[in-house]
Amino acid sequence: MDVLEHACRARLEGLLGLPLDNSTPASRARLAGLYAGAASLGALATLLAPSPQAGAVVAAATLCCAAWAAQAWRVSRLPYYLMPDPASLPLAAWEVLPGRGVGPFELGPPGAEVLRMLRRARACWRHVGSVAYVLGGPSGWVAACLLASGNRQERDAPPDPGDLGDVVWVETAHPFHATPEGVAPGLQTREVTARLGPPLDVTHPVSGDTVIHYPGLRVTIRRGRVRSLRVLSPDPMEAACPWNL
């Protein structure tokens, strides 16, 4: 599971007693330290308990704190910030246009509708010179990457979408989003080349997926079906920029 999918599922994976909403990597690391400290005190209290029954209760609480500490530490190593007020994606048929965009998310300067949607994103994280946002959930998501200048990249605060630059790529895993040829998430692999023609290249990232490259479009295949469609610049020089890798 990559960071896009993990960010979509993060709220579902939070253990009872481990608040993840509106969290940042640093805040989750602090939470892990807090629970780890509580678990250490609990272990000491278990040894000093006046009775076996009291020791069992303290030991159970200690194990819970240890589990929460491990969970918080694990998610603290992931880069995303969880946004406080996410919205669901509209159930609309968006057109995926290679080299241009996906629905309202067009490459280039973001419009007012895009900025409004980014403020209700589920999560965001920083990459080299850019910030990526994820909207939606496990059943269908859209991610958009926007340029960000270095002086705006505070380490532990989500950026304001209004302070960001151009949209440089958009990726969708929503089943209602398709190219004019009908290529959409969920389509079988053999239908991709049948509808789009021979690709420029086919690569196999370390994630285990297969990526089929077309001008301005990358089609990610997982277990024989389209997992997602990423729209980016058809210019090979721009496609080689760090935020597109």
C-alpha cells in the first residue's frame, strides 16, 4: 500500500484511544512518546502491584498503551498531514484528458473550485518542491500535486492551498473518471492498450505495480486491472522533474 492509499485509510486504521484526525508527523511522534512513557510506568506499576488482580488490570492497561505507542510511531513515519474537515468526492463523471487534467483539476494555475476542494482534502504531504493533496476515500480518491516554494514549507503545518503554485499532476482512482476512450480505474489491462494503442514505455516500480506510460498519462496496473490514472505534462523534461517521479 503506498502513501496515497494509506492516507485515505488512516482514519479507519486508528486504534481506539489513538486520535489521528488533524494530526501531523511530529504530533503523531509526540503521541507515540506519550504512550510509550505511560507503558513504561505501567510496567513498573505491574511489578509493584499489591495483588495479582491489581497487577492484571495494570498489565492490561500497559499493553494497550504499548499498542497505541507502536501504532502512533508507525504512522508518524508516514509523511502526510490529516486534515481536520475532509469532504467526500462528488459522484460525478469527470473526464481524464492526458496532458490537461482530470475534471476541474487542470494542469497549471489552480482555479477557485480546485482551491476550495483542496481545503476539504483528506490529507496532504510535502515532496521535493511540491505539496500533494488527497481527496476522497478508499473506494475512490483523487490526488493533486502543486508546486510549493521553499519559504512556505514549514515542517509541521499543512500549507494553505491559496499559497501554492501550479498543479503539476493529477491522479485518480475513482471509477467514474475516464479518458475519452473509456479507460478508467477498474478496467482490465488488455483493454488499456486496445483503446489507447501502443505505450511509450512500461515500467515496474518497487511497489510491485505496473505503470504504462503514454504522452501526458500514466496508467498504474494492479492485479490485472487499472488501479489509477495520472495526468501530467506530455513534455519529457517536465515529466522527469522530482515531483513526477
